[in-house]
Amino acid sequence: MSGAQASLETIGGISTITITGTPRQMGHALGQRLKSRIDVLVQDVCTKIALLADDEFGLVNDDKSINNKRLTAVLTELLQPCIDGIREQTPQVWMELESLSAGADINPVKLLAVHAIDDLLPTIANRSPLASSASIMLAPGQRDNHEPCLAMQWRIPAIWAPHLCVVRRIPSHGPTTLTISLNGLHTVAGISEAGNAITSNEMHCNEAHLEGIPIPLLIDAALSGPTVDDAIGRLEKYKCMGSRAIFVLNRDHKRASLEISASNAVILGDPMEDSPRVHTSHPLHQAFVNEAAQSYTDSKHQMKKLAQSVRSKNGVNIQDISSWFTKSSSELIDMSSAGSTSCVCIFEPLKRSVHCHIGDSSSGFGSAQL
């Protein structure tokens, strides 16, 4: 597809790709440039779905191989309402996904399964998500440079580490963005040219609507908003598939914490605007606590540890912030297992930059800037 560009580099051990053009041009360029990586990721995600949902849908053959034809049919039936919702609510997001499918030569339904994996597994297999996360929004003046700062730790299956990717989108129209994702799929955080940073935490409730937009795609749509109010409005407005806690922080220290589900979106109260905010993987608003699909004992423990680390700390740098995540998750059995790894991302909205690294140390950061 003419007019598209895609260049690849590495920061902090994480691949960084830059794509330019219209949504269709950017999607096609991304699919072509990362075709082999996307294919491996899609196979792994689809295999996990097939194994975990086999009892319900019969997706594994007698010889233990995956029935790919059956899997594709099941995913198509499950996700067609979602596709219809994306086309209707966020057509530009669908254009990029559809063209990415063409560029990588992979069925768009399987790409959508990667975006929606955290919401699909609890819905169709009654299983917990494969990843966990935590976010910290520093108080004004806490950083050593006194600038606004939003940080996130994303713990994922170790097999996904090679697929971690920072995507720099330079669209023909709209703000340039930097997003944290898996090969351009399943965005969990990002920052825009407008100086808006967004992070998201898994927060699974009993309710999900497969006709909604997967929240990774909702984050992409919110980051394309020209102002912080527009970004927040998009998060509140669009009907989403599952549940998340989302932090938004802009370059002027304006901030918001939201908890959203398939039927509800709530901006959490912020009575102490000069204090830091912490969120892990459990809901805080009572409307979502009542819908919670589990007790979240580990998440609550991590939140307490993070809050203790963050409180009353000033003059901190990115290594300090990273160490808070490491200390808070090191005692948790499910988060410190050999089968997972950590990605820490620290956003600076004023500089429109992100610092990130893979692993549980506090060093080895790489940086990208808009």
C-alpha cells in the first residue's frame, strides 16, 4: 500500500516501530513489517484460547492438536458483534486493524482475539486473565524534575516478552502517539502529542459484552483525542467489551482515574489532588466491587505495598519508581513465578516521552519521545 512507512529500532530491550500515513496505510505497514512476529503471537494466543475453552467449544482434536477451522469459526461467531461495534463506533480503528490483517496475511478475527484476550478468557472459559498490572500517578512535585509522571508495571507471560513493542504512530490527521503493546496489538498504555498519558489495569468483573470494543482499542481511540477532556470523554462514551481501571494524566497535571465495564463508566473521586494515586488489579468503586469476579487478595496486598512506597517520597527518579513496582510484587506467588516477566513504563507528559524496560531490575531503561 503506497504512502506507508515502517522503521524498527530497540529501546530498553523493547522493539520500537514507527508507522506513518492514514489508518489503512499504518495498519498495512505494521502488518508487513512485523508479519512473522504477529503470526507467532497469534498462534500462541489462539492455542491458549483453544486449550482453555475446549470443554465449552470442542477446539482440541483427539490427537491433542488444535482444530483451527473450528477455532476460527467459534471466534468469528463470538466476535462478529464486536467487529460490528468497532466499525460503528471507531471506524478509523477498524480501518487500521483490517489493513493490518491484510499486511500480515492473518484473519482479522484472530488479530481481534489478541486485542480481546483478557476479556475473552473470563467470558468463554471462566479463567483469570494471563496478565496483571499496577499503575502509579505521582503527585505534583514528587519527581526530581517536578514534572507530571504516570507509571505502570505490566506483568505478562514470559513467552510474550519478545512481542513487547512501542508503536509510534504518525497519522496523516490527528496527534502522533506512542503506545505499549504486543506487536502493535493489545495496547495497554500510551502517550499522545497532546501531552495525554494513559495506563490501564486489568479489573475483571462478572459482566462482559462481546459486542463492545476491546479496551486496548478503546485506549488507542482515546489517545487520538486532541485534549485530555476529549480523551476522558471517549473512555466514558464508547461501549467496551470488558472491565479496566484507567489512569489519565496530562502535561498540566490534570488527572482522572476511571473504572469502566461493559455497562458502566465511573470517574473515581479525587479528594486529595496533591497526593499520589495507586491502582492495581482490583476495583475500588462500590459499583464494581459488587461485580468483582474474584477476591483479589494479591492485588490488594500489592496496592498496600505500593502505597507505602509512594507515600511522602519526593525527588524521585525513574529508577526509584521502578524499584517500587519490584518490591511490591516480589512477595506475590502468582506474580513472581518463573513463567512471567515484567515491563515497566514511565510516562512524562510534559516531555511527551516514555521510559521502559523489561525485567525485574530497576536499570536498563530506554526512552522514546514524540
